[in-house]
Amino acid sequence: MVNNLLLQAPIKLSTMSWFSRFLTSSIGQKLVMSLTGLFLILFLIVHLAGNLQLLYQDGGAAFNLYARFMTTNPLIKTTSYLLYFFILLHTWQGLLLWRMNRSARGRQDYAVKRTKAVGTSAVLSTRMGWLGIVIFVFLVIHLYQFWLQMKLGVLPQVDVPGSDEPVDDLYTAVYNVYKNPAFVLFYVMAMVVVGLHLWHGFASAFQTLGLNHRKYTPAIRFVGRAYAILVPLLFAIIPIYFYFFL
């Protein structure tokens, strides 16, 4: 029995060593970037659906109920921790790959050659690091202004139809931020950066996963570009609507 365990140990250590080397390799890092990126792309759709409830003419009741559900549902809360981890992992891996590409650009323009295959911009591919940094800064500010306020319990509570007890008034916090022209401009510009990031990242993620075929690539490219325009645009409409029409 002991001998069997000793024989199996090198195999397990070898497997773990191979997996560790794979994750730290250029291919492994690109795979992690693709999978986390696609997860974040799906999350944006869910987040947008919730945020669009801010446009309802109900004094914020629907949005406050949505915020309450998102912060109390056990499944959503568990998924949110995975989301935070993926945001950090995606950012970290992106910075590592960006640095690797910058240092290797004189020897092998790998990233640019790859983006040409899916029809994305070579200029964008070399700017993804800067775009990612801007988005990360935006996320930190965004989470501080809204998510952290709910977590700290400093928001006032209001009665809303459909709830047996008062809920945090996140709607008023959003309203106050979006009546500030500086923040409205900041949010709109951040959505432009998100759109540029998605314009390259959407198709690149599918290509890294091996879905690069002349039959499917045009459709993926079309969906990716439509997504990169429509989703950030709808996000940007919300602060603009609050500032000019509420």
C-alpha cells in the first residue's frame, strides 16, 4: 500500500507541475484571458438588464428591488465572489500578457499577426493594456460609489411595492451621482473605452479557444462588433438620461 502511494506521488506531482507550467505559459495565460473574458461578457448582459430598470418611471422601486435581490440571493452572492475573482484574474493576466508582448514586439509581432486573422485592429491589440487599466480604475470607482455603500449599510431605506420590509435606496445614490456632469462625462468616456476593449477582445477570445474558421468567424466578428457598440451605448444612455431628463 505504501509502495503504491509512493509510486503514484511522482505522477501527481508531475501532473501538477505540467498544469502549473501550462497556466504560466503564453498559451495558458491567453486561455485564462479568453475564458474569464467570456464570463465577464455574459455578466455585462445581466448587469445591463438590471441597470435598465433605472429608466422605469416608478421612483426607483423596480431598481431597488433588483438591487435587494442581487445582494441577498445566496446563489447570486456566491456568483458575485467568482465575478470579483475573475475581474482581478483577467486584469492581472492581461497586464502580464501586455508586458510580454511589449518586450517581444521587436522579435515577433505575434499579437498583431493573430488579430489580423480575425479582422480586428492591430492598433487596438497593442493598446489593450492601457484600455484595461482605464476600465479597472472605472470599476474601482464604480464599486465604491454603489456596491460599497450598500455593503456598509449607509444607504437610507425606503418602502417599495412588492417588499414586506424597507430596502436600501440605491436609486437615490445613483441619481445623485448621475446629476454630476463630471461623473456623467467620466462614465460615458469609460463606456467608450469598454467598447474599444470589447471590439478587439470579443473575437480574440473565440479565436484563442480555436473557434477561428472562415464559416464561423464572420458571424462571430459581426456579433462581437454589435455587442461592442450596443452594450456600452445602452450603459452610457443611463447617466445621460438621468442628467438631462430627470
